[in-house]
Amino acid sequence: MLAAAGIRTVITSAGDPRVMTGRLHDAGMTVFHVVGSLRNALKAADAGVDGVIVEGVEGGGFKNPQAASTLVLLPLVASRVRLSIIAAGGICDGPSMAAALVLGAQGVQMGTRMLTSAESPIHDNLKNAVVGADETATVMLSVRGLPTMRVLRTLTAERALAAGRSDVGLDGIPALYFTGDLAASMANTGQVAGRIAQVEAVADIIDQTWAGARAALDDARARLDV
């Protein structure tokens, strides 16, 4: 199906990268695998992937509760893995991109930032909840019946934390994302929500991030010379 659609790059995650990498390569595709630990990065490299997406525990979505932050994980993987590296988790603008480049990444992935872009199809209720969030507005939710996830600290998430279980499942995600019912499920959101101040067009986000990264690196060099 991917080959028929003309897909040239595939991102895999949450499983053994050996399962699909060979087949995807045979179809002429480039494969990046998402990793949350050095062990997973080494395993992905052994599987022959073309690159890894190193995502720290501050990122949104499914997570290992014992995982390391991007600040710790990224330079560790960069020191041991000779592959193209994309950094994810905690990145939403030029300064955070500049930090990722300094720590060994060749590029960045911004999930929560793009989730709240003007072109994103999710409901304004969720976009506004992210824009209105502060740096403490996410929680690592690990309760019976659900995989561990970093989610927005909604009333639904708070109730699940208090009860040690969830009364809603992941099947309510379409209602949450597309009808704006924040009680329908868990809103996978990174800690970087606390740094997103407004909804902007994707083109503007990319332009500002690229220009901001260069400016941040220039500023750092200038401060080093003082």
C-alpha cells in the first residue's frame, strides 16, 4: 500500500525495527525508527535503519516511565550511533532546535507544535487547551487499562490518576481530536505545550524556527567570546 502510494520515507516505532526495515528497503524506501533509549537506538542501527528519531520522555504520547529526557538521551545516542539523527521531545522553536543541533541532531521533529498549527485538523478546543497550558500542564499517566502516556492534565486525566484506572479508552480519541470533547479520551501532548503561546501557520512556524535556530547559535557564539 505504501509503495503504491509513492511513499518514499517511512517512520516506524514501538516495536522491533527488524520486522519491517528490510521489506521497506526492498521497496526503495528510507526508514527512520523512533527510539527512547540508547539500547533501542543500537537495536535500530543493527536492524539497518537509515536514521533514528530520538525522543525524550518530555515528548507527548506513549512513553517508558523510566525514560530519559532529550537533553540526556540525544547526546548519548549521538556519541554511539553513526546514523542520521532527528531530535524530538521538548522542541517547538529556534532555540530548542539550536540546542538539538548542538547535541548531535541533524534535524528536529515538532509534534505538539504542529498539532496546534493553523492547518492542523484537530478541534480548536484542544488547540486552545495547549496554548493555554503552562509547563506543568502535562502528566505521565500510567494506570490500569492504558499504556503509559504523557497527556494533557485534563479533568479526565486527573480522575484516572486518582483512581489508578481510566474510565475512558483510546477509542475516544477521534471525538477528542475532531469534535473537541476533552473528556472523551487522553490528549497526548508534550511538556513543550507550556512554551506554545499561539496558533500559527505551518510556514510561519518553520520559517521562525529556522531563523530562530541560526540566531540562537549566533547569540551563543557571541556570549562565548565575551
